[in-house]
Amino acid sequence: MEAAWAYQHPARVSWGIARRPSGLNPRLCDLAWKAQLRLCTRYRRLAARGLHKNKIVVAIARELAGFVWAIAREVKPTA
């Protein structure tokens, strides 16, 4: 839920975030950026409809859980 509040701000790549993906699978980075764009856009669309912010954040958190699940399916466990 706490992470969903961040999607009220526009999607962008700061210098700190730009350094993080070094060594990560490019497919995972692409999926994460796709999630960022989609969830920021969805937040704005729901807000434009006049929904209460808490209700918007719950909807965004639910969709974010789906993206986390998709990323978890891409990563092979290391044991």
C-alpha cells in the first residue's frame, strides 16, 4: 500500500534509479518501467474521474501486486 502512493507522481528516471539496474536482466528492467508508466497513468485517470485518493491507492496497489508477481515469475530462484 505504501508503495502505491508513489504513483501519484509522474514516471521518471532519477540519477539514483538510473544506476540501480546495472547487472539486472534487461527484460526485468523493461517490465518494471512498463509498470511505472502504466500505474502512473492509471492513477491520473482514476483521479480525473473524481475517486477518493485512498480508493485509487488500493486499486494501484492491487495492480502493483500483479506486476510483482510477473517479475517473480521471470526470476529463477538461486539456491
